[in-house]
Amino acid sequence: MHNMTATVAFTPERLEKVKEIIGRYPEGKQKSALLPVLHLAQEQHGWVSSETMDYVAELLNIQPVEVYEVATFYTMFHLEPVGKHVIEYCRTGPCCTMGGEEVYAHLRERLGIETGETTADGKFTIKEVECLAACGWGPCFQIREKYYMHLTNQKVDEIIDELSK
Amino acid sequence: MAESIKILTEHFHQEGIEKLDVYKKHGGYAGLEKALKTMSPEQVVEEVKTSGVRGRGGAGFPMGMKWGFLAKPEGVPRYLVCNGDESEPGTFKDHYLMMKCPHLLIEGMIISSFALGANTSFIYVRGELMYVINILEKAIAEAKAAGYLGKNILGTGFDLELVVQPGGGAYICGEETALLESLEGKRGNPRNKPPFPAVKGLYQCPTVVNNVESIATTPWIMLNGGEAYSKIGIGRSTGTKLISASGHVKNPGVYEIELGLPVEEFIYSDQYLGGIREGHDLKAVVAGGSSVPILPKHLILKTAAGEPRLMSYESLSEGGFASGTMLGSGGFIAMDETTCIVRNTWNFARFYRHESCGQCSPCREGTGWMEKVLYRLEHGKGNERDIDLLVDVAKKIEGNTICPLGDAAAWPVASAIRHFREEFEWHVRHPELAIAPGAVFNKETEAVLN
Ligand SMILES: Cc1cc2nc3c(=O)[nH]c(=O)nc-3n(C[C@H](O)[C@H](O)[C@H](O)COP(=O)(O)O)c2cc1C
Ligand code: FES
């Protein structure tokens, strides 16, 4: 247990951040910090393991199950290891109307993987997500915080080339 | 309509408008100074009531009236929560507003919190927009340093802390009670109402939830008065509205329009969408986000009675669901004749199945059924009974769930069949064409078949 905590523990800077986040809510409402803290955890580890969830529960002084049920409800949290770059493309109506299906097919072909898979070199994971609130700027995907919009096959190639370097 | 008035976006094109000093140079924080220094909270509420501004998140409920319902028990904190979850397909206006001009929302939040007597307020933003959250947090730090946030704002004795809260990827958290659950660190399961948030909201305290765009109208209303606002627009659709346009138009993007603008002008004028992409013709429009009924070209341009359709709450819903739709969130999706309505309906049905929180069985099971049956039809494996089955399932979801996600899932399916039934039938009769790449039911394919 102690070893695990050691590997999932936040960096000192992030621990400071967690403290600051908890301070945003009224006394006793520290559970409100759960989503922001899970985002921090994913930022550090790339994904959220059950050990990480236990650690977060301890930090927020709540039951582990309260973290499990939340982490599994929200689609942004990766509950399994992912590649270095997670490409989350929008599969919803407007983006498809604007040419998404073709562009995403090209993306999968280019990386040689299907949605939900990771390339053998561990560099890329593709995930399919719903509307990213960028419909008129579609087709689009996001990689971490960054939005890539007005995608074309050529643009997809350029992005992959750049990230493969 | 002449040059349209801009209430929200007038200065959005200014270089550096995301910074406090530039925002101030263009009149920013003047509405706040006026409200906090010269008005009482009650007067602010009155101005907002007079403006007639209606909630821009989708339901169109008058904002001032909602504020009037807020319970004010002695010694209990009250909360203002801004809904920036924006996950309704076709809607990307709040994303645009927050990213372009964060201080407009922050100024609105301070004014609104002052009016409601809230000392801690939240902006809940969908987690995917982390870069926008960073923009907001930077702007909040600037506002705080300038004395617009924190203790004793502008020496008025009013204290306010503003917190930006990220979501985690869940459309349902746009529903206000699910949003409050989420903000409390829980799954986004909508609550039963009553009690309404105005009585028991965040942490069981009285709470107002308003959309980003709704809140952002308050600086202008403070500066110019509710009366002036109420004179913009048409009838009970006062003011302007951000419309996010996507699909097969020449100029997709976010537009601020005066309510009452003819739909035809919005689609075809160069000032707005510039028409349908070259060489194509409009087939259908989803006017207010994926949840609202889809309309064929003739019914979006004109009502069943032959009146020009206007971009307003009343005109878009003219004719009820038989021939009308809703303004909703302002997510305007235009589709040309190359669009397969069955495929689009299946896509939306998949969205609602994916986003159903699963609490209510009609929604949990019904959205799954609709997706499966639509998949079958779209992939050439449907039969005649499937179409009526879809209508039946949609009917059984509608009105039978805790929150309106069930309705939102049912309407697109029911309306697509209402207006494009022959296209669904074509999929049943010609499965080989339904799955042929590029084959879409339209006048030409119909002619070939006859
Ligand atoms: C499934 C569902 C999703 C919703 N999503 C949003 C949303 O993303 N943003 C929003 O402002 N309102 C959304 N709403 C409406 C909210 O419940 C609420 O009415 C609104 O935030 C109130 O603000 P307003 O009166 O200023 O519009 C949604 C409602 C439902 C049923
Ligand atoms: S449909 Fe893709 S961002 Fe909205």
C-alpha cells in the first residue's frame, strides 16, 4: 500500500495546487474538489488507476467508492493506460456533416489502429468522443488541452508528422 | 434588417480584448461600477426583469423572474452558478464567448452575484475546454488584482470569490441539477424537482443557475437600462442572441443576431451564413441544437401558414411540433441535399444513448433501442415496422423521465420521421442503396427509382 502511494503521489507543486483547490469550497465541502483533482492526477500520470483513485480519496478524506463512481461516470478520465498522445475526435452529427467521417477514417488508417487502440510504439491512442463544442469549426479533435479544428486529411498528416518527431 | 446591433460581441475583434486593460478601454467594467456604486441589489434585479432577457441555455425562461424566485432565508448562503457546460451538439457559442472575452462573463458574474447576494459563485465549464478554463482563471486573477473581486469590492462592502469548476465529460451535467451534483463532486444524476434550485440547490442552499450568455448580457443592461434592452428584438424575444452555425453553409461560425431576424436572411445573406455551399441546396435545418425538431427547408424558411420564419422564440415554435421547432440554445445546423437524414438521426440517437445518465429506465433503455433500430435502418437491415417502432419508443420516453434529456432524445427521432418519413421507407425498400457509399435519398435517387 505504501509503495503504491509512493508511485501515485502528487508532485509537491500539485499537492500545493490540491490544497488551493480544496480551499475554494466551503468548510466540509472538499468533495467538490474531486473533478479538478482527478484532472490533476490524469495530467501527472496520463491516466487514472484505481491506486490513484484510492490516493485521491485519502487526500480528500472521502470513501474510495465515492471516487470510483465519479471517475467511471465522466468520459474524460482514462481508466487504462494510454499512449503518449491521446487523440479524441468528435464523432457527432455536425462534425460528420462537415466531413468528419472521411477525415477520421484517414486518421485511423494513417496510424493503423482503430478507435480505442494504441499504436505499438505507445505514441498514439485514438478515442471517439461526442460533440466538443466546436461544431462550426469542425471536423475537430483534441489532444490534451489543445483543439485541432477545420481538419482535413492533409492537416491530420501534418499534425501526426509533427507529433511523431 | 439594417446593420445589426451588437450587445455582447461589439468589441470582440479588438486585439487583446481578453486582457483587463483593453476590455476596460472599450467600456468594460463600467456596467459593474454603475451597478455596485449606484444601485441596490433589488434595483439590479428590477432592471434585468424589465429587460425581458430570457435564459440563453435552451429553455428561454425569463432571467429576472428566475432571480425573483430565489429564496432568502436568514443566515443561509446563496449561490450563483454559471452554466458553461455547453455540450448540446451544434452549440459552441459559450465556448466562443469565454475564449474571446472572459472579462465580459466575469463582469456579468460580479453584477449578478451582487444582485442575488451571493459571495461565492461558480463558473462550471466542460472539462474538455481546459484551455478556456485557463483563460478564465487568468482573467479572474487580473480582476482580483484590480479590486473587482475579493473583499470589499470597490469599497462597497460587497465580497465575492469566483471559482471556475471543470466538468469531466458528460452532456447531462448541462442539466442544472445534474450540474449541481457534479459541482458537489458526484455523478451527474439529475435531481427530482421540486425542490427547485432556487430553494435547495448547491449544498442544499438557494441557488440560481444561468447560462454563460445570459449572464453576459447584464453589463450592457446595467449600463443602458433594462428598458433599452427590451426595445431590441421582437415581442417577448427581447435582445440579441448568439447563434452558432455549422453544417453546409458558406460561413459557419458564431453570430450575434437581433432576435427577429428572418431565417432566410440569416442563411443567405453575406453578412451571416452566406448561403449553402457552392452547387448545393438546403435540405433541412436543426435550428436550436440537436435536441430540437429538425425541419425541412420549406418549413424553416416559412411557417405552415406561409409567414416568413424569424429567429425568435415565438416564430421558430410557430405551428408547434407539427410544423415548428425551437430556438433552443442557438445551435443552428444546416444540411444540404447530400445529407442522409437517417444517418444523421442515428448519429444523434447514439449521442443521447451515450449521454443518458441511466437513472430512468425509459431514457436508459429507450435511447438504446432507438440507436439500435436506427443503426439497422441506416445499414440496410431495417423493416417496415421499425419506423413505427421508433415513433412508439420516442413517445414512451417523452415526458417519462426525471430530466428533459429523455425529451431531447425523443424529439430529433420523432421529427425526422414526421418530416422525412419517405426517406426512412426508402432505406427499408432499397437496402442495397441505403448501404451504397454516397447514395442518399433525394430527388435524383427518387427519379432513378421511379
Ligand atoms: C440534457 C440537458 C442539457 C443541458 N445543457 C445545458 C448547457 O450545456 N448549458 C446551459 O446553459 N444549459 C443547459 N441546459 C439547460 C439547464 O438545465 C438550465 O435550464 C440553464 O442552464 C438555465 O440557464 P438560463 O436560464 O440562463 O438558460 C441543459 C438542459 C438539459 C435537460
Ligand atoms: S459536433 Fe463536433 S464539435 Fe460539435
